[in-house]
Amino acid sequence: MARPAAGEVNDADASMRLRTFTVDQALRTCDARGREYMSLTHDGIQRSPAENGPKPRERNMVVGQIRMHPRPVGRFHAFVLAAMVPLFLGAWLCDFAYWSSHQIEWSNFASWLTAGGLVFGAVALLCALVDIARAGARGASLTLALLLLVTWVLGFINALVHARDAWAVMPTGLILSVIVALLACVSAFVGFTHLRAGAMS
Amino acid sequence: MTQAGMRCAIAIAIAIAVACGLAGCSGGDAPDLAQFGADPKLPEQERGMLPNMTIADPAPWGDRRPTVPPGYAIRAIATGLGIPRQTLVLPNGDILVAEGRGGSAPKLKPKDIVASRIKAKGNTAVAGGNRLTLLRDADGDGTYELKTVFADKLNAPYGLALVGQALYVANQDALVRFDYRDGQTRAVAAPTVVTALPSAINHHWTKSLAASADGQYLYVGIGSNSNITERGMTAEVDRAQVWQIDAATGMHKSYATGLRNPTALAIQPGTGQLWAVVNERDELGPNLVPDYLTSVREGGFYGWPYSYWGQNVDPRVMPQDPQKVAAAIVPDYSLGSHVAALGVAFSSPAMGAKFADGAFVGEHGSWNRSPPVGYKVVFVPFRDGRPAGDPVDFVAGFRGDDGKTRGRPVGVSVDPRGALIVADDLSNTIWRVTRTPGTTP
């Protein structure tokens, strides 16, 4: 495939558009993100744009491509994805506290934290499904949706287990809490790795 | 199909898969086990993902009436009450009705919020009266033409007992005493507190009451503060037991313990023995654990929470207590699981030969079992002072063939003149069952 001209959008792949960029464009993008301008000049010397930017003749060089996600991860999606994690982690810790202390209040805490994780998990799953509906089920977006789905279903089963009285929650509740918390962490990692506004290539 | 259409289809398919997965958990009908008498069959413990709930679907009585055996008739002698629970027949034939709704148990888990909303559908929506209503049939024609408030501003009154001129009322937080003179229709003064009763949380709030045959002691049944310790063991201090209270001083001692929810007490005529009906624990399956009728032994421990029906350990209690399990007494008579026995009264020969020797038990009816059980008043026949034989339906038809529930029996009282008084806290009615004149059942 012929390399497109600077600034041109390659529409052959609608879901993951490739955009070439020049040093100048890269600088502006990087500056907007508050990142350091690195390794983009032909002499290989790292310079921060504030102190020592590229020479004028370098400014229009095509230096790379940005993979443009068609709809960058929304702050909302990121927020619910992030909010789910500490709730499920907290449920795990509280279940462990009940397991080791027999103090019932820990089990009540675990119930509520699981319920909270399910609320945010449901919204995160919904966001992932909307992404798929818009951009197609491929690669990481499908992985994320499936991870969130499994997390949520197991979390819901865990909520039902936590509806049992006293020690009837154990040991199933603790085991499920561990699995759900780990799945929530993996979901968040996959989400934040994949669902970013643009990645250099 | 277009690309966009395909994407939507995938998203919808995932959503549907979730919905189907969630819907795929429901239980079938429970096998009917013979669970009556001294040696009920106890199946394995079970608890699925969702409890098997069948909530009463209330409907008005209309032209229907509860059914009674041939030779008996039933009529409503009072309606429109504020949740009638227990009744007391006074020496002159007047009937006192305790009305109210108690309990202040906080909702601790998401489950409590969901379950309480579902269960509320099967109960009356009217406000509790927090009063005693007096019913009088002055001319003896079976119509109770006088319905008047005997005392109000009480706190969820439940158990009632009369000793001479002292009328005892077990509120949800205290045992109180009114002065009572024969024929009185209104309490002349506020009651005197005999003793405070355990009332923190009051998960099981009803305080049942019976007076010893000599009137020296009062027995108060105090229910547990949880189904099975899910509110913590510290909430169970002074709970799930029967107190013996000295009528003169108000001093008390634990008379018997391990009785999960002793919802009604009665003194057996002749022997003076204390008996109780007890509601056992839930969420171990449709046929566990049987509610029971038992004589209450002084100093006896009846299992809750550590075990049920003797030495059957309940694994939901942690830490466990093998010594208490070993000490647990096996109750006398199983009434069946989840029937929710809330009333007990010993019969008298005035009730007719077939129902002369035994005890009537009001069964409020199940909420966590399919098919539902209870929703009737049974007669447990006695011989030589002990239960003998299966329970017999005495008042039934509270739950109709159409699946609608029109009433839920609570307290039962035997009128020495030959009638059974039944409080119904769903239709807020007092029923009176009498022998049909001219018949000898």
C-alpha cells in the first residue's frame, strides 16, 4: 500500500484509520497531551520542544503514522472502567476479612462493594458493546467486551452467593470475589491499553 | 447485511446471552414429605442461587369464607382492624384483640432491600393499630355488636394474658400490666411496666405471652434477631428464648433457650406445662427446617442457632459450638417446614368430641416454598397429654384454588363457651368458628 501524503486519512480501514504526520504535527499532538517530544528528529538527539525544537527544514518531514481510533475512548468509559476495579478489589478484601475473623460486618461490606462493582461493570460493558456496534467486533474491543461480560456474570453470581445468610457465603463467595477482582483488573488493563485516542506506530 | 448491521447484531447477541444466562436459574416444586409428628423426615440441606419464593397474592374475601369441618360454622365478628395478631377471651366472653406491626431491623445487605419489597406484597398494607380492641357480644347471638378501643398508644402489642384482675400485654419492647375489672370496656389508666423486654433491632419482634397456671409467673417468648446469625452473635444476646418473669417483681430468668422464634405460648390445662410453637430457620431448602410444637423444658436448649431438630448441625453458624449441639433437645412435634405457626391454643370439650383433646395451631403460611404450605388453622390431636397423630385441618381456604390468598391466620384462642377465635392479619378480620346448633361432630 502506498504511503499516503502527510495529513491524509487512509479510509480503507474505517475502524482503525491511519494518519501520517509530520514533525510539526507530532509536536502539536504531543504538546497537547503534555508529553515530551522524543526521538523524532533525524539526528536522534532528544529535545524537548520547549527548550529546543526541530530545525525549520525538519518541520515538514513525514516521521510516522498515528493509528487513529475512530472514536477515542470517552472519559466516561474510562471512568466507569476504573471505578469498577477498587469496588471488586474491596469485596475480595472484605471477604477475606470475614473468612479470617468471622465478623459478619465484613460480609455485609463485601455484598455492597460487589453490588457497586456490578453497577459500574454494567455501564462499562454497555460502553464496550456500543463501541462494537459502532466500530465492529475486532481484536481488543471484542476481548474487552467479553472480559467485562464474564466479569459481570460471575460478579452477579457472586452477589447472589452473598445474599445467603452468614457463613453460607463461604467459601464460594470468597473464591468468586478473587476471580471477579482479577478479571476486573485484567479488563481495566486491556481497556486502558487498547482504548486510547491514538498510538504511535 | 451491512457492516454496521453486523456490528449491532454482535452487540445485541452478547446482551441477549447475558439476559438468558440470568434467567436460567429457577427451581421446581418441592417434593411433599411427611413432616408431621415426632420423627419428621429431614432431607439434605440445599440452597440454590435464588431462593424459591412464592409470595401470597392477596385478594378480598368477597362472598367466600374460610372452610371449616362439617358441623361447624364460621363468621367474621370484626373487620377493618389494624393488623390483628393475638386474641384473648375474657371471663365475661369479651374478646381482646392485639393489633400492630413492630420491628425496626435495619436493612444490612442488598438482599434485605430486595427481599423485604417482595415479601411486603404478601402482607397487609394497612398501618398497625398499636392498640387493644375489645369485641362484645352482649346478647350471645354470635354477633359482636360492640367494637371499641380498650387501650391505645401501645408499642406493637402481641401477647396477652389475664391473671385475676391483672391484664398483661407484651409489647415489642416491654411487658406491661393494666388493671382490669369484669365488664370493663376501656382501660382507666396507662399501663404499668412490669419489665423491659429485649427490643434492639427486633428482627423477630413479636413477644408472645402466657401466664403460669397459678399466675405467679409470666412466660415471654423472644424471637431471634436474625434468620441464622447473619446480624452477628452480639445481636443475639437474650434472644431466641423464653423468659420466666416474676409477676410481682418483674425479675426474670431465661427459662429455655435455642428456640428460634417462639411465636406463641400456651399453658396446658391440667398439667400446667408450658408449650410453644416455634418458627424454625429458612434457606436450607423447601423441606427444612420444620416448625414445631413442643413442651418447653425449664433450662432446656432447643438448638438454635447451632443445630436443628436435635443434632443436625447448621453449617451457616461460624464459629460452631459442638457442645451446644450435643445438648440440643429434639422438639416434640413437627408441624412441617415453613408453615409459619403463629398461634397456639389448647382445646376444650366445648369444641366438640372430635376436637376436644388437642391444640389448635394458626399457620400464617409460607413465603419461601413452592407449593406454598400453611395458610390454615390445624388441630393437633393429643392423647395422654402428648401429641398423637397427624394434624387435621380445622380452618382452611385462606389460600384459594385460584392461587389468591384472602387471609392469613395468626393467633388462635379457645372460647370456653365453645368457639375458636382466629385473628387474620391479611384481611384484618377476626373469625369465630362455632359448632352448628343441633349437630354433634
